[in-house]
Amino acid sequence: AEFQEQHRPQFHFTPPSGWMNDPNGMVYHNGEYHLFYQHNPDSTVWGPMHWGHAVSKDMVDWEHLPIALYPDSLGAIFSGSAVVDVNNTSGLGTKENPAMVAVFTYHNAEAEKAGRNDFQTQGIAFSLDNGRSWTKYKANPVLKNPGIRDFRDPKVIWYEPEQEWIMALAVKDHISFYSSKNLLDWKLESDFGANVGAHGGVWECPDLFKMPVEGTDEEKWVLIVNINPGAPNGGSGTQYFVGDFNGSRFVLDPQFQADLNARPVIAKVVNGQEGIWLDYGRDQYAGVSWSGIPEEDGRRLFMGWMSNWDYANVVPTEKWRSAMTVARKLELVNTPAGLRVASKPVKELENIYGASESLEEQTVSNVLAISEKLSFNPVTYDLQLDLKPVGPQSSFAIELSNEKDQKVLVGYDVSRGQYYIDRTKAGDHSFSDKFSGVQYAPRLSNDASFDLRLLVDVASVEFFADGGKTVMTSVFFPDEPFTRVRLVPGQGRLKLDSGKITNLKSIYS
Ligand code: FRU
């Protein structure tokens, strides 16, 4: 059967075959969520980039469509975004049938080989039939390269107050903001970031959006900046900044600036990197959000690539390589550390809910075998636990394992005050010496109770702690599926206040 190979995720998006990296051009239009992606159809390793394409009515069940954008004489098609030009500012569609416009980076490998520095430029393409067929704009590129090697990944948004488009572009060690009235002519407005945040690698794949601040009437702007390498647990990761954007400049929130300055205190234990991170796991990268979400919905919806450039090209899958995370809803919430972006799986995940079992309220002093006597085989599931230590705080872990005693631990380390994912014994890691190891993330809650949620697929876990204030995503490659789930207290005992494990049905069934 299709999509049943070893390690093939059953509810995460994967390409049918070939290589995939970043999500691109995520846009909602006429009842469909579009997902484009960096794709090399001819090989399972990175190569000449195309935009692969899929659509979904719920961001869970995806229909694969033909490749949307092919390389051309200007270069391969690197990452970028898509918008619906509702006011027909570009003249590429009509008001009645507005164009879907993709804005992407052309990467000219020949020019790079020839030793030039201006091989990355921005181009556009448009579709008048819901993304089914695409025409490249005749006067590409729309933004030429000023002589900077890293000049890519345009994220375009509509800035209502000025009735103009804003492009956030990753330029080596900063983000440049450009403005345009028509998506065709772009003017540089400002640069942000050369002196703030994490700079252990190149800045890539930015995103910029406004969000309500939980519990207030206030709104703030969030600037997402992906970076590779330089993530807190190594390799690639997603940092973000909270501030204000006035149509030309992004200014850091003073409190967020102070939080960043205070970082080393926390960062010391998280591998000495500065920055505030959307997901501390090893395997969420290039994450950005959907455009075109209707106002009455109002959610900020996000998806990332579930891999890491440290080993993405060599993970042990055969026909295809890598998956996306589940779609997540972002929120700006208060934490003891300050305002932070929290992530939760979208509620549409319930569309694939299968059998479900509740765990009894109980005190756990030894090991709780969660997977015993379930009505389903736990390979793909949603596990939710609400627990607290009896007495002083202590460490604990949720252990996913198989008969071969391969395992992944998702837990809390009381001595560090941090969550962790340990995949040192998780199965095959022979493909890369950077894969095995323990990943850590700060806990951003002082609650006595731990509210934990794990989405487990065949080859990955997404861990949402304290309502998504701490998120960790990690992949693994066991010889046999992890069908054993156990709650393992550390020195102390745990009070399990509530728990529930729900089977997630395969999107291919
Ligand atoms: C991020 C990235 C982008 C680039 C794309 C190329 O993972 O390096 O900066 O556009 O991948 O595939």
C-alpha cells in the first residue's frame, strides 16, 4: 500500500516521494489551505528546488497536487510566501477573480558557481485558478540583489494602514523590510536585527504578523526569524521577537528587549545560545504562518518543517525525506518570563480522532503503563496528562518504547527546571553523529500542575507543555514502532489528576 513504508508518518504531511524541506506559500483561499514546499522531485536529497503543492480543507488531510513551480533560466525556486491580491493591486488578476501571487527567491546556481554574490533575487508567479496552474511574471526578478550572498525567503503581508504590501526578507544577519503598492516594485524601508537575538548562523525564512495579547485589548507584532545553525539544541531553529511595526520599521518591545538581555541566565543551561525560541526541539525549522485566514477565523496558523539541517539529508527513510509538523495555532501569552508565543495543535486534529481512553485519577509511585489494555495499538496518538508531584517537585518522564528496548523519553528535569527529550536510545542513529542526544527547553510556568500534551506519530513526537508555552519537536527512527507508553516518576510520587489517550487515524485510511 502507499504511504506505508517504514518510518512513514500517518498524520503528518510528507511528499509522496523525493526530498522536501521548508513549507512555502501557505495561503488560504476559497475554502482551501494551500501548502507549497521546497521539493526536489528527482532525489531524496536536497537539489534543484521546485515548489511542491498540496491542498487541504482542514490542514490535516492533504491532497497532493502537481508541482506548482519549476526552476527556470533565472534559477531554482527557493522559499517564499503567497498572498491573494484581493484588490488586484498587481493587475495580474481582476477584482472578481483575484490572483494568487507567489513571491519566492530565485537561486541561480550557475551564477554562484561563477563566483558572483548576486545569485539570489526575488521573483513572483501568479495563478488565476486556485493555485492549479501558474504563470511566472514576465519581468522577473521583481527585486534584484544588491550584492549579498544571503538574500532570500520573502514573506509578504498586507499592511492595512498604508494600503501597501510589506516584504520581510532574510538578509544574512538581519531582516530587511521592503514596501510595495503593487507587488511588482519594491522599496527598502529598514533593516532589523543585526545586533539582537541569536546569531549563531544565517537568518532565514522570516514572518511578520500582529497578534492580540492574551487577556488585554492590546496588539503586538511578532517577527519570526529562522536561523541555521545556532538553535538552542544545535543546528536549525526558530527564534522570534515581540515588538511593534509601523509600516516601515520593526521596533522591539522594551520588555522583550530586557528579556533578551537577561537571556544568558537561562541560555547558559540551554547551550549558551541567545534568543527566544518558538520550539526548542531539534526538529522544527523554517516554520512560518498562513496568509489569507478570514478575519472571522482570526487564528494565526503555523507549520514548520520537521527536520534539522544537521542531518536532514541522511535520515533513514527511503522513498521520501522528511515531514511537516502538525498545523499549530499561535498565541501571545503571559508567562513568568514575560510575553511569549505559545503554540497548540489546531482543533481540526480532532477530525482524525479515533478511539479514546481516559486514565483514572490516581497516585503514581512506581510506573504507570498507559498503553496496557488499550483498545488500540498506540502508534499514532494524542496523549494529554495533567499531573503534579506529591510533595516537592521531582523529575518524571513519559517513556515511549518498543520490545527492543529502544525508547524516547519526554520529561521534566527538576534540577534544571527544564523539559527534555532524550533520544539517545531511540533506535537508528548511525546515519549521523549529530542525531543522538538530549534536548532541553525552559519551563515557562510556575504552576504546581504540569499540563502536558504529546502528539506521537510513527517517527516523531511533538510535545506541548503548559498550554504550549514550551514546545519541543523531535523525530526518531526505531526498528519497531514505539507501542509502549509509560509514565515514569523520578524520586517522588506523582498525582495524575486527569489523563487521556486518543488514537489518531491515519490520513491514508
Ligand atoms: C531554509 C532554506 C531557505 C532556502 C531554502 C532552500 O531551510 O535554507 O533559506 O530558501 O531552504 O531550499
